[in-house]
Amino acid sequence: MATPLFRHPWRWVVVGVVVVVVLNLGVVLLSQSDTQPQGRTFPSTIDSVSPGPGELARLQETVTADLRDDLTGVLKIDGVEVPEDQLERIVPLAEVSFRPGPDRDLTRFEPGLHNVAVYYWPQGKERPAKPGVYSWSFRAGA
């Protein structure tokens, strides 16, 4: 009498089905996972901002808005527009930033909540009367 290839073939079937189910569950969970940092979403005109909305920042933190590459803009911090000669720009990347310092209108952020707005428009064009705007807040602390 020949011995069967598998002594308990239904055990192998059950193990195989369990492995397939677990692998499929892993694929589904990975495809549904949120890859955006902390679930943040920005309008299509904004790639990122720093410090991020609601984040805690240092008192001399650089505030940056990374716009879509065909845009330019200016920053308003706590309702005051940053003078053009105090903005730092990386034009090919459409980044506009400001860092408080001794030679600036704002030497450091006071501890507490600060509101930032970036006003933006297409590069190479005059600033329109009503440019696009994105605003957010962050907290400054020691």
C-alpha cells in the first residue's frame, strides 16, 4: 500500500487559505494607508509650509511657503506683510521664506500663537488686486 503524499491534506489547504487571506489583508491595508504627514492636505497651489499648521516652533524659526513651481508670493505674519528686502526666495522652486533676526523688522517671535498667510500669483505677472491666499497658524515657544 502506498503512503499518501500528505498525511492530512486538509490541514495544508487550511494553512494555505489562511496565508492567502493574511497577504491580501496586508495589501489592502497598505493601499489604504495615509501617506500624507499627519493627515495634512494643502490646496494644489501649495506644496508645503513650515512650520506646519499647529506646530510648535522656535522663537527664531524660519517661516517658509513652498508654492507650486509656476507661482510667486509674499508672506504676512500676524497681519503685517514682510518687506520684500527681508524675504528670501528660491525662484525655480517657488519658495518664499522669512527668518527673524537682528537686521529684520521682527527680531524673534514672541511666545504664543502666530498667524501666517502666503499671498500668491503667477510668476512673471504683476501682483493682482486679489491674489490667491493660504493661511495657517503655529505656536512659538522657547
